[in-house]
Amino acid sequence: MSGDNGRLERLDAHAARRWALATRSAFAAHRAEMDDLNVFPVPDGDTGTNLYITLDSALEAAREPGPVLPGSGPGVEGTLAGDAATLARATLLAARGNSGVILSQLVRGLSEVIGESATSPGHAGQGADDVGRLDGMDGPTLARALRRASDLAYASVTRPVQGTILSVAAAAADAAELAAATGADLSTVAHVSLSAAGVALAATTAQLPVLARAGVVDAGGMGYVLVLEALEQVIAGEPSGDRGPLHQANLSPGALRAAAHPGNELGDRGRYEPGAPAYEVMYLLSDSDDEAVARLRARLDELGDCVLVVGGADLWNVHVHVNDVGAAIQAGIQAGRPHRIAVTHFGDQQRARTSGSSRGPVAVVACAAGEGLAEVFRAAGAVTVFNGPGRRASAGQLLDAIGSAGSRCVIVLPNEKDTLLAAEAAATAAAEAGLEVHVVRSRSAVQGIAALAVFEPTASGRNNLIAMTGAATATRYGAVSVAGKESLTSVGRCQRGDIVGVVDGDVVVVGKDVAQVGAQVAACLLAGGGELLTVISGAGSRPELPALVADAARAGHGDLEVAIIDGGQATYPLLLGVE
């Protein structure tokens, strides 16, 4: 619901989904920067990666149909309350690391208030007969949600510390409540909360000695500022990414890393305090109750630090830094049924980041938008992950594929520009497990095929990266699609149903016939020369379509080689590439 100035007056389900997606984009864009800022509670350089993968995996899981969740019962499916409850549950399940667990509690706090507001008689102008019908969040509701999020985040940490995401969230909530008390609308509440969070983020440097020594702000706090900035942009109707993040760390990622993590060797860094726990232990806990969880939290606090035990009803997420891994898991067994147990050794994690290339055969993970393309990649020995329009591969899915590849060194082929950030996040996360992962920045299936053609399993990961990147870069790519709506392109206006030809991301031709447009795209690709034309047909394409395009291309280039593949991809009747 928008006002006369285009700003939202209420945040409905559609706007909330855009908020979540904008936040994911912000996490992706600033992932490396947050990793470089990360020096507290341990300087393991993974805050940005954990925040991004937590939200990315949660959004992917929330797309899947599942059982009705608490807070999303009958009558709220497809509403803001239902969506928020689903995302809160998915975030709890997907949470990675200290920052991911705290993020799950922030989402839970927002979800709880949204759910309560949707079922409260008389809220926001509702009458008793209109309970739950007015779906959306106004300024006062946002203020309550930010307060609940802050309170739950504080409660999740056994020993809260100022100068972290907790103090940033508290400042945002304080400002939001003050604004709401004066009758401020949604836009104003969002703006003042973001401004207060930015001030609190800048103050974290002086609040924590470890941040002051490194000259950086808190990484988790920066993540929360990005959450609020994405919210303000959605409310204002701005495209995500129009503004830079509201934080004071304006150094390059390389400079941030040098400031936060001086030295080149683990022993020279002084990064871990003497006697600090060496392991991070995380697991999900089922078949328990509040009393058993309280005992578990107290026991883990005796064993280590950074204790987080969050959740409720039927599932808890447990996080702790300890020296005695067995004791931490045994405590979980005494409290219920621990599962999905993950143990990370901080020293191994750091050595994996700084070590050289691993030995042994190199594996490949390739994204594919259709079964035919997947068969091509599998035939060349790659592990495949589905990745197509409307169903992009998540960082979590790519991380699982990297783990299943069975090699210490893996090359990832995203084969689509919108999947590059997810691939890079997955590569960073895999490095924490001691894997060497390289991402070839392939932006189309034809670039991925060209890269895989020069892959050599027995060569080093670095040498493969150089060769495969060169092959991908040397391949010009194009596509043919059907316009879904009327729009103005670089070659004129196109109507819904027109055939659109694209080369390297730019529209070069608009027509009425798929074969003719495909031939024109091929001609554009071949204008700069080329020896091999690859034509990939999509799902539902006419069987003769690739041959028609190939014949037209050969007419002007007699010595041209043509490879035809039945890719089976949706949306694009033709994908083309020239090497």
C-alpha cells in the first residue's frame, strides 16, 4: 500500500519478500567486506559468508512446500504473517555460525510481532470481524518488531557484549520506539532506525578493544545495518543497491583484511587469545523441552563461550566455542537428540585459507538450466546443480555439491551471471572445511561448455582456473527469448510475444520468428570471427530449429564448425556461443 509520494504506508507480504531478497543481495555484495571486518568473537573471517548462506539457504527452503508451522496456520498462508513464520523457521534450520544464529533470532522477533498483529482484534484500525484481513505492517508495528528482534537476540546470547550486532539492534529499536510514540509512519520509523543503527555501528570500534586495535567496526553490526538499509530502500521504492552501505569502514576489502588480520602466518597474527576455545560446535536439538534446554545452556557455558541455544517448541539450534568437543555433544545427548552436528577447528579453518593448492585430481561442479545440459556436463565428469530462471542455485546447494564432488580441489562453473555471488560465497564456506575451490566466472552455458572442454583433472586447480577462465572469456554468448511484456530496448520497442535476440546481455534484434532471430544473433556473434558455433535448443523448441540456425550461419562462413545440443532449458528457445 503506497502513499502519494510512492513510499509504502504498510509493508505487505509482497514488499516483505522484496525486503528479504534485497537483504540477500546486500549480503552477497558485501560478503567479503564483512568477512574482512570479522575479528570478534573470534577472528575467523566468516561473518559475511555465514550471514549470506544462512539467508540464501533459508529463502530457498522457504520456497519448498512443507507442513503448517507455528504462527502460520489456517487463514494466513500467503500472507505476511505466514511468510514471516515460514522464513523464521527456515532461518533457524539454516543458521551458520554465531552470526547466522543471531540473525535467526532477529527474523524470529520480526515474525512473532507480525503474527501477533495479524490476529489481534482492533489492531491498526481493524474491527473484531476483520481480524487478520488487513495484512501488513505499519510504523508502530515495525517499532514493536524491531524491539522484539533486539530482545530475542540479546536473550539468545549467554554473555551479551556491547559493541556487537546486539548494541546495533538495540539502538535501532530504541529509535524506532521513540519515533512510533510520536505517531511516525512506516517510512519515518524505518529511516530513524537505520540512522541510529549506523551511528551505533560506528561506535562499536570504541566499545570493543579488539575492534579498536584493528581499526574496524563490528562485522555482524554491519550486517544488521544492511538489513535495515534494504528495508528503507523497499519502503522508498528504490532499486536495491542504489546507495552505498551506511557504515564507517570505507577501506577496500584488502585493506580491511590487512588492518584486522595483520601478519601472514597463523603464529604471527596473535589472533586467538591464549586459552581461547579451539573449536566451534553446532547442532540441531530435537526431542527436548525448556527445562532440559536450560540445563544444556548452563552446561555449555561451563564448557566454553559464545553459547547460543535458540528455538523452542520442537527444535533448537545450538552453538558453542569449546576445547572439549565430545563434552559439548554429550551435553546435547543428555538434553535431547542432537543431529546435523558440525565441528570446525579454528586453526584448520585459517590454515585452509592461507595454504597453497591441494594435491590430487580436481573436480568440477557445473550449474545447468536443463536436463540436456546437465547430461553434457555429467558426461565430462562434472557434478551438476540445477540453476534456471526463477530457480537459481543457492549457495547452500552449491556448497553441498562441492562437498559431494569427492576432491580437495573443486572448480565451480556458475554458467549464469546471477549465480556468481552464490558460487563465490559457497567457495568461501568450503574453504573453511579445508577445500580449495575456484570459481570460473562463466555467464552462460556455452561459456561453461567451453571451459569444461579444456579442463584437465590432473593439472593443479590454479592452472585449470587459468585455462578454463581463458576459454570462457574467449566465448561470446547470445540467447533468444520471448518477450513477456512490452518494453523499450536498445533496438526499439518490443511487444509481448515478440522474439528477442541478446548478445552478451544486450538486446540486438527484435523479430517475430525464432529461427530468423536466432540466425541474426549468430551473425552478430560471428561478426568478429570464430571457428565454432554452439547452438543449444530449449524445452519445447521445434526439432528443426537448431539446424535452421546452423545452416544460416554456415552460408556466410563456409569453414564454420557447428555443435548442436538439446539443452532442455526453459525460457530460452536458443542459447548460442562462438569460440
